[in-house]
Amino acid sequence: MPVELTSFTAKVSGGKVQLDWTTATEINNSGFDIERSFDGSTFTSVGFVKGNGTTTEPREYSFIDKFEFKATQSIYYRLKQFDYDGSVNYSNIISVVVEMPLEYSLDQNYPNPFNPSTK
């Protein structure tokens, strides 16, 4: 395996999904195509992160999926790793649940020293 992937995680932050992964070693790594799926089987490319070629040092990578999610749903991700010779390897599939707020509220602004009332 040209890239030894040691971790691949996803977390929701501010309505966006942040993907983080770490490699232990890399051989001829051109980069990673980030793929998203809503059903766990049909994946679409959503971005690319350049690799570090050949290295024996651990490397950390990150990608933020800026897709505007409209409802609570499970989202699946995988990495498609490209070598300089054109060969491709896939990571394991991970999932994350994006939850939308159930209600919105506007609270009283008191005490507001600059404006005692709100219209």
C-alpha cells in the first residue's frame, strides 16, 4: 500500500463537516480526492487535497465540506488516494450525522446598556 492511513475522522462544526486524516508513511502520493455520498454507495467528488509525495514522516490532512445541508441526515465519506503512476486506492467509508436545529428563538436583550428596548 503506497499510503499508510492511520486515522480518518469526520465531525460537524457550524453546519459544515470537517474531515481529518493522518498518514504514517507515503510512497509516490499525488493526493486525495474527497468523495461524499448520501446513500453509502454512490459517491461524488467534493474536493482534492495534495499529497506529500514520498515521506516516512507522519502527515496530517484536513478538508472542510462546505455543502449547505438542508435537513438532518447521515453523510458518508471516503478518500480516493492517487499515486503519481495513476494507481488508485480507497479508504474505509466513514459516516457522520448532520443535525439541523429543531427550533429557533429570540431572547430578550435586557439588560442592554445601550438600548433599553427593542422594536
